[in-house]
Amino acid sequence: MTSVPVTIGMPRIGAPQSPDFSGESGPLRDTHGRIHRDLRVSLTDRCSLRCTYCMPEQGNEWLARQSILDLDEIERVARVAAAAGVTTFRLTGGEPLLRKDIVEVVRRLAVIKSPAGPVQIAMTTNGIRLGEYLPDLIAAGLSRVNISIDTIRRERFHELTRRDRLDDVLEGIAAAAASDLRPLKLNAVAMRGVNDDELVDLVEFAISQNAQLRFIEQMPLDAGHTWDRTQMVTRDEILAALSERWQLAAVPGRGGAPAERWTLDGGPHTVGVIASVTAPFCGDCDRLRLTADGQLRNCLFSTTEYDLMPVLRASSTGDVKDIDAGIDRMLRSCVHGKLPGHAINDPGFLQPARGMNAIGG
């Protein structure tokens, strides 16, 4: 395996062509009226699994260590973002639990306050090592956790992830279920001919863990660019399969949440569907992303990135106020450049050069 400073082929923008936001204040509002309160922070592009829909088993080009944001840089960006109204930081990867300083990352971010009050720290993980880290993460201030699990069948898990780690994932889910972290969410990518015969089983497993299962339509974010729309299980197909087992009723008040939710047989349990392809929710999107190598992204499917590295590393003795002002300007520039939607369904749609592991979930 090799390491590279940046992902090959990805355009970099150090000074985007947009208005000068020096002295600007207030919330991060884009030109379409959306206020951004959620920052997804990727801590690494590396992962302990090799899911077939995400990355190849071998030959991955990892970000070089010197390209990865350090703890102080992550905290600095988070503090500036919180001052501009961000209220939730979701730690992602790759697999965030591969980051050796993960507990300290949570501890540093959890004490940050936005104008609305203390921020919330969430994490998306594959669950491996979660049982080991969870007590310390909770003590550090972790608020919520989402765990990815696409199958609960051992042979299928091994084939899908190319790793025999189902027991470790189940151990992590059990630890989260036994904790006070709520809501606990389990994420599953629905795939035709892979796990579409397991949708009901996955929901029943989530119920047994007092968790909410959220199905995700497979998106064009694989590193190999082999996504095939015909292999995607759609929102309507998912709901049709679940309707054979439960009576579904839509839960109102979705807001900016990516998942639509339905009660199962009147509740209290619910199931969610994130239908980014067939039922986009771009009009209510309040999320920004920060990659592990310091690139701001205003959309998961964007082909443009806003490079914070020159701001963060211009000088090790740079004036703190100047650095923070530069971060704020870049955040506002990134938000200003956000398009109305991701255009997946347009004929001219281009898949991002980065895979999901390098973007951050």
C-alpha cells in the first residue's frame, strides 16, 4: 500500500472565486437560504473493512500522514465553525476508531460552545473496537453513535467486507445498546442481489438492540467508480418489502435530517430510509464536510473542495486571530458556493474523484 499527500485527480481550491467575507458574521447561510449547523469531520481515510461497494481490497492510495489534520487543527476549525453557528460535529472516516487520539478528539470538541449552547458530538463507525473505546468516549462527551452493518449473516458479512469481523461489530453494537447513548442508529446500504433478502431481518435485529435501522440507497461514491443504478435498491422497494411485515406510518417533522422515518405497527419502533438518489433532500441540507486532509466540501457529491491547509499551516507562529479569520472566510466561501442540489439524476452528473472513505460519511 502506498501513501500520497492528496487524492490524485481531485481539484483543489485555495482561493475560490466568491465575495470577500472578511468581517462577515452570523450563521452560515447559503445563497438558497439554508443555514448550516452540522459539520462532518473525517479523521482518517483508512478503514478496518474493505466493503465491496466502497473500496478495493488492495491497492488503495492512502493519504500521507503529514497530510492529515492534527488534533490542534481539528479543534481550531471546530471552534471557528461553532462560533459561526455549527451545533453538531459528526466524526467519520474511513473508520474514526483507527485514530489513536480519538478519545482526545471527542474531549476537545465536546467542551466547545456555539451561540446556541454546547455542541453535540456524534460518530459514525463500523463498530469494530467500539466496545473497547465506548466508556472513554462517553466520559469524554460523545453524544450519539451510528453503527454501520449491512448484514447479520456471517458468511455474507465476510464476503461483503472481505474481513471476518462480524463478532467484533456485534460486540460494538451490544456495548452501544447497553449504554445511555440514544438514539442508537444502525446504518445498512441496501444492495440488489446482496442483502435485499435481509431487510426485514435487519430491522428485527435493530429492534432487539433498541436501535433504529436506517437503510441507505447505494450512492455513486465507490472508489472504483463501478456504481450501477440498476443494482441500487430504491426507497420504494425498501418500503414495499417492509410493508409485507409491518404497517408503516410516516413520522412528520423531518426537518434537515437525511432519513425519512416510519413507525412500525404504530410504534414505538421506527425505521428510516436515506434516499439520496430517488428522493433527494437537498432543499433542507444543513451539512458541510471536512476531509481528513483539510478540505472543506459543501456537498457529499461535490467535485470542488476548499483547501484549509494554506490557512492552517501558513506559519507555525501565525497570529491566532488571523488564522481563525481565514478559517471563517473559507467556511463562508464554501457555503456560498453550495449548489441547490447534487444533480445525481442529471445526464451530466460527474461522480466525485474521491471515494466515500476519503470524503467522510
